Amino acid sequence: MSVWAILVAAGAGSRLGGDLPKAFRPLRGRPMLAYALRALADAKVDGVVVVIPAGCDGASLVEHAPGMTVLATPGGATRGESVRAGLTLVPENARAIVVHDAARPLADPELFDRALTALETADAAVCAIPVADTLKKAEDGRVTATVPREGLWRAQTPQAFRAEVLRAAHRKAGDAGVEATDDAALVEREGGLVVLVAGDERNIKVTTTADLVMAEALLGAVEAGR
């Protein structure tokens, strides 16, 4: 099965600050997105489309993904537009597509394998972690309800899709002007079968400076253990 990936790296990262777009911020001496590219290469993905900010140079990305075809394209104003930009470069013969956020540099290759394996019986698979904290609903800082956490999960990327399902879901969402926080929600909207597979607590999303510090520490621990 031909497998391609879309690596979403077009965000400016305003909450993180700095002069570089978030995915290009240095993390232990390498651009943040380099870690995701290496994980994709280790997961034996055939090719990846990296969706980057307009004006960024994608020519050097190939050095971080040995043995894998790497293409780059500018993203759009929203996540949906960025993923659709990536889809235009994914070959038509691709049978599965993995979507991953470059801001999750600690994704292990096993996560990609796990999600792709689940496509044997599903339209899409989402790496996820069960919610462990007590959840409160509030208005203007005043608690209005405690939300039962049973059955609630924190979605991560990577997320894997049958290629034709993802293409159709994005085409319909684009036509209807529908936006979603993740791509699996668009497949859910069309009635597709979406399943959960085990995520990883270390697979954090870097959004703030504190997240960057945590990612540095986690990567240091991983590299020390090799």
C-alpha cells in the first residue's frame, strides 16, 4: 500500500514568539519539524508533503528525511486550507495518507504504524489518550457543571486515513466552508468509521515556551537512552 504523509508546518506560532515560524524553531540544534520528518522516514512512509509558511524555503527539508520523497507547498489561512494544499501534491495512487503536526516532535514511528494498521478495518484512525483530569464547565469563571470524563479522549496526531475518504471529506468541507480542529472530524461529519488507537503522553504539542522547554527535556531523555 502506497502511503504518503502531510506534515502541517504552516503555523506562525505567535504564542511561542521569536522571529522564525514555529516549525522551524531550533530544538536541540535542529528545526522542530526535522524530528517529525525523521519519524516518518523511520515509519517507512513513501513520501511527505510539508505544508510550510509562504515565503519559507523548503529545499533543505529533504536532508532530514533520508530515503523518502519530500515535497513542499505553502499553506493557507486555516488548517483546512493548509491540508487541502498538501492534498494537491499527494499522488493519486496513494492508498493511505497520514496527517501529522510538525509541532509534535516527539511522535514515535510506532504511532504512525499503529494508526496505519487500523485502516485495515476503518476509514480513519486517531492516536489518542484517555482524559485523566476532572473536567469543569464554566461561564465567566464560574463553574456550572462537572463533566464526566468517562469515554473522553485527547486526540493527537498522527491521524491516518484511507486516501479517498480524506480527499472526499476535505472536498466537501471546502465546498461548505466547514472548518475543524482536526481532519478526523471532517471524516466523522461524513459518517466515516473513525477509530482510536493508543497515543503517547510524551507526544506533546509545542504551543508555548513552556512546551518548548518540556520538549527539549523529553528529547534529551530519549537521546540519552539510546
